[in-house]
Amino acid sequence: MSSEVVRQNRDYWEQLAPHRPGEPVEFFRDGGSAVTQAELAVLGDVRGRRVLQLACSVGDEALSFAKLGATATAVDLAPSHLATGRAKAAALGLPVEFIEQDMMNLDPNISGFDIVYISWGGICWVPDIRRWTAIIAERLNRGGVLVISEHHPLWEILTVRDENSLSVSSDYFGIGRDGYSDPSKAPQVTQRIGTPKVPHRSYIWNLGAVVTAVIDAGLTVRSLQEFPEQDSYEGLGETSTYVPATYLLTARSDG
């Protein structure tokens, strides 16, 4: 990603950051977790493992991993999001390290992880999926695991028109996009506050491209699951669970 696109995307997220605090501190104190049961099922016990969360936003998942006993590092472009995450970590007494970096240009010392994790709305900011997976493969310990828990690329391109009716609003194979032809695919907060008038560029990676990039990086795919989410196709009716909304991919480093 060019430095100009990185700057624009950072400015875009900085304008959204004041309106995206994530879960409140009380959520975590009351035993809440931002890591899903499906994710925990493929990861197992994370105690003592080093976790890197990429495109972390305010790092709710990193906080959740830390609560479970992992050593967590969280990376994001937007300093305001990171400041929110640090404040929550301090309030909870969790030693999560928050680092302001472009995930395509990580410092060499951000390495040696047992788990590299990216969650919903993260991989769409990756401009080069093959280079990204290669970067991750370099950061994983032997036996380490990449976890991609993401919006399904079909969800990215399908728009609800009416009950039991979908239309194609983006190109499944098109990769790059400026803005969103379907506003419901933009960060959820924009539906409440509007879209910042800042250029921003995101990407759609089809499952074939993701899996191939993971394999080409020398990682071994261990699982690929697809899930329905009724709320993701609001207005579609009873068939909203007939199409995938998210997917969960895990791959292991054997090098």
C-alpha cells in the first residue's frame, strides 16, 4: 500500500475513532470476551502463548486473549483507537502492548508469535494478500497459528434488496474499492454518524485468493469454516441464514 493510501486510511479511521470505543471495561470485568467460541475452539488453551492481533482497532480481542492468560500485542494504524485500547488495558490491569504500525510494514522486532489473529473488518485493509501472508509466516514461531476470522467475501458483494432477494453490488474478483457501493458494508458506525469525507481504499479478497496466499507462504491450512449471521443480511427474511456471512480460517507454520 502506498504511503499516501496509508495516510488516507489512517485519517479515515481517526475520524471514526471517537465513535468506536468498543466494549466497555465493565464488559470484561463481568466475564465478557470479544473472542468467539468458534475461535477459541480452534485455538484451544492460549495461556502462556504470544498473540499478535493485527488491525486491532481498540483491541478488545487482544484484551480478551490477555484475560485468558496470553501475552498479547495489538497493532493498528489509528493512534486514537490505540489510546482507547491502552486506557482499557490499564483499567483492567492487563499488560497488552499496543503499537501504532502499518501491518504491511511491521518492525522486525514484532516477531516470535504463537498466534497471529485478525478479526472482522481487518483483512479488507490488506492491499496485497500474498505479501501479507508472507509477512505473517515470518512472524510465526514453528507450530504457530494464523487465525483469520472475517466477513465472508460473498457478504462483501451481496446487497439485500427485499425479502428473499439479493443483488450483486461489488466485484467478487475485483480486489480494490474506493468507498462502498453498498453503505451497509462500511464500518457499522458510519450508519449512525455518516461516512467521513476522507478518501479511503479497501479490498475484497475472495476465498480462493486467501487460501492460495496462505499456502504459498508455506503455511498449512488446518481448518476453514463458514458461518451464517442472520443480522448480516437484515431484511432478507428466513433465507438470511442460507448464505455465508463470516468465515474462520486457521493455518499452521511448520517451518
